[in-house]
Amino acid sequence: MKKIFVLVLVTFLISFRSVDSFAQQKGDPLFQAPLGIAAYTFRNEFPKGVEQTLDIIQKLGFKEYEGGTAGLSPEEFKKLCAERGISIPSTGTGFEQLEENPQAVADRVKALGAKYVMCAWIPHNGDFTKENADRAIKAFNEGGKVLKENGIIFKYHVHGYEFQPYGDGTLLDYIIENTNPEYVSLQMDVMWTHFGGGDPVALLKKYGNRWVSLHLKDFRKGAPKDMTGLTGPENDVPLGTGELDIPGILRESNRIGIKHMFIEDESDQELENLPKSIAYLKSLKY
């Protein structure tokens, strides 16, 4: 009887699969989030017409949008997106707006119906310094608290200049370690992280569920990198054609439970490149 019980138990344990392992069966798609787009991708199109740009976004198959309202009221922009089956889980804010009036930021985010708001740039001149980081830590903790009280999750969008060495790590480590996880989450822009000298997969593993979303883009092979957080549009290439380990990034993102991934194409050939990036993402399997 004991041997039978052990055999049954072993069989059960072998057949049992965790949620993570269900997401990693051979042939399952690596890209498991709704197809998302970052608004900056269409910086050249929105001035030609908001509705026609949203039509392009819809035709490309995007279901989630992150960004501003292209000059419209939040209510009108939200309506136009909803008519096209596009949700707005996340929007953005400038650093000074967050620092000076986080409640006004919260009011705008709520009018748009978004759950997240991200800040993509910390003011600095030349090299990013500890003083810049300390200013950000204060603004993020205080602003993030106000946002949480309004039902909104604040996230800092890593931009590459934060990889200046500090202590046993970098100023990015310093910011993450000194911001309250209750008030400050993170968005990884995988290209800017790589551009600044960071390892996207290692950082996803290191900080786990602090990461709540990604910006997906790729970097031209062999192009120079630094910690400015700035590079030319010619260095933004379709996903899968550059230096980034996109499959590895997606595997780790799935493992830690990231639910929102936004393609951001900063090239000047976004309408040509986006279908290539989408096809690449859809081709990736476990």
C-alpha cells in the first residue's frame, strides 16, 4: 500500500505544472501580452491628424496605447481609442509636473482612465549624478504616494543615463533601493537599458516584480553606446535585427509576470519597421 501511495504521489507531482511552466510549453508564444504601442512612435503621424493616426494604430493590430492625448482632451482621446478597440492602461508625465503637483497629474490620469503613469526623464546636465538621483528619489516617493492614494501606479522609465557607477552598483540601483516599492514601480526600456550598459535580463531577474511594463525596441548592431540616454534614429532598428536578446527578455518578463509591453520605434521609418517588429514578436515560440 505504501509503495502504491508513493507511486501515485510521484506521478501526480510529475504531471503537475505550475502557472509558470504552463506558460513555457513548447510551441507557446513568447510574446504573451496584448500588443501595445508607445505614443512617441507616431510623433511624425499625429500632427497629420489624430483620428487617421489612430486608424493606423488599429490596422496594425495594437490593443494597448501608452502616452498622451495628442492635443485632445483626455475624454475625447479615450473615446476615439475605445471606438477602435484600443485601451489606455498607461500615460506619461513630465518630472517637474510630478514634483510640483502630483494631484494634478493624478486628475489627468484618471480622466484618461489609465492605471499607470510613467516618468521617462530625470533632469540633469551632462553626467547623471547622485544629486540628480536624490532629487528623483524624493519626487518619486512623494509623488508616487499621492498617485497611489488616487488608485494610480507610478513607474519610472529607465533611460540609460542612470548606469553611472555608485557604491557597489550604479545610480539606478541606488534609485531603486531608495524608493518605496509601495509608491514607485519600474518600466524597462530595453534598448535604453542596453545602451547605458545594463543587462536587461539580469536586471529583470534582480528587481523582479518592481518591473511592471516594458518598452520594446532594438539597437543597431555595432553602433556606439554611452550613458547619455540619447542616440540617433538610425540606431533604432526593427525588433530581432539588432543587438538585444529579445527572446531572453520576453522569457524573463513572462516569468516575473509583466502584463504590458509597448513597442516604441524611434526610427524615421516607423511605418515600415512596425510590421517587421510585430511579425518578429509573433514568430517567437518557447
